[in-house]
Amino acid sequence: MGLRDQLNEHPKITATVTATAVLLLISFVVVQVLASRRTYQMKLPQAYYTVDDGKTFFSLGSENIPPFDYKGKPAVHAYVFEAGGKRFVGYLERYTPEAKAKLLSGKNITPQVQISGRQMKRPGETRWVSSGDFAAVAKVADVKFPDGRTPEPIEP
């Protein structure tokens, strides 16, 4: 009696063995596909901040809305640049108290709040300019290395 005859005599066993083999094969394919899939970052990226007007900077999650309290001091967003192997803070950014309150509440967030509610300045300067004042912002954001070279922005 051959294998074919035995399979024909026991159809339930044949069906069970075949179904198990198919399920194992499908499981193997699924595991291989899932193992090679791309993973996606689930948290927000890092950003640079400073508590001492740009003399030093550190990175934290960008979910922080500046100014925020960091170790007892107000921290603001620091835009870091590099030229000639040296890193430095080119300019700082924060939100007005009103804009920050709206952003934190998640209500009434309009482009106007995000534009006019942001303030920027260079380290060492005392006057914060509204990001709605495009001429002033252009001057603040035009960062040059002390010797005149244009630096590269650095991400954490």
C-alpha cells in the first residue's frame, strides 16, 4: 500500500496535517515581513534649549513650549549653529504668556497665535521681537559666524 492510498484512507488526518503545514508557512511569512518592517519614532524629536541666554544649551523633547521651568530657571528654545568646528546659539525663541496658554489649552490655536505669539532675539540682546515683525525677525535669524562665514544649523 502506497502513501497515496494511506492518505485517501485517512482524510481527516490528511486535512489536519495539511492545514497545520499551511498555518506554519503563513506564520513564518508573517514573522519575516514584520521583522523587516520600518519602525516609526513614537515621541517628538529633541530640540535645544538654554537657561542662560545662550551661553550654554541642552536638548530636551520638543513638546516643551518655551519659556518653561527647567531646574528653577526659565528655559527658551535655542537655535544652535556650527562653523569651524565651534557650536554656538544663533538666536532664541519663546512664546508670549497668552500664546503659550492657548497652545497648552489646545483651543483657539490659529496661525495668528503661532506667528504673533512667538518672540525671538539674539543672545546678549535684551529686546525680544515679535515673529510677526518680519523685518526684525529676518535680522535676528540672519546668523553669521564672528568671522563672517555662514554657519550650519545643528539639530540635537
